[in-house]
Amino acid sequence: RSAEAAREIKALIEASTKRVGDGSQLAEQAGRTMEEVVRSVQRVTDIIDEISAASHEQSEGIGQVNTAIAQMDEVTQQNAALVQEASAASSSLAEQARHLEEAVAVFRLGAGQEARAARSDTAQSRSGEQHRLAVAKEPARPALAIAEERWEAF
């Protein structure tokens, strides 16, 4: 019986030793697996940090684009206002030109009077000296009488 019990104890010790060895191998394998999990978690954390940094940069870029668009919109509105002002000024200038043309039309000479005035100017320029002599020979008249002769009707 003692021998039989000793064999059983020996078998139990060998089985326990084998189980401890198997458990040790499983523990080592679990440790390696845990190290791989930790490295994977670290890589995921690094990737998430990179994504976060890229998202932040994109957000800043979008903010800059929004600022540029707002500035472009402001400049466009200013340009539109300037175009309206230029259009109004152009209309006002055209109106003033029309009024000026109407005012100057009063002073225009008729076709016959224009020809006479042109001939008179040409004759005076050719014979300026003769004209001065003729004026000197005329009797002295007041300047108002001379001006009234040259006056044209409105």
C-alpha cells in the first residue's frame, strides 16, 4: 500500500510539475500577448494624437479660409458700392453736360453768322495792320457803341 501510495504521489507530483510548467508557459505567452496589446494601444494612441493634431490644423486652416472669404466679401461689397457711386457720378455728369450743352446752345451762331465771323477773323489776321489803321481813321466812338454792334442775340 505504501508503495502504491508512493507511486500515486509520484504521479501526482509529476502531473503537478507538468501543470506548473504548462501554466508557466501560458503565463509567459500571456505576458507577451499583453506586451503586444500595450504596444498596439500605444500605436493607436499615437495615431489618435496625430489625427487630433491634423484636425486642429484643418480647423485653423478652415478658420483662415473663412477669414479670407469674409475679407473678399467685404471688398466685393466695397467694389459694388464704388460701382454704384461711379454710376451715380456718371449719371450726374451726363445730366450736367446736358445742362451745359443747353446753356451753351444759347451762344451758338447761325450758319451765316459763323461764315461771316470766320471771314472776319481771317481778314483781321491777314491785315491786322490795315485794320488798326482803319480803326484809327474812324471817328472816336464810345466802347459801348462798338460792343453793341458786335452783340449777338441769345
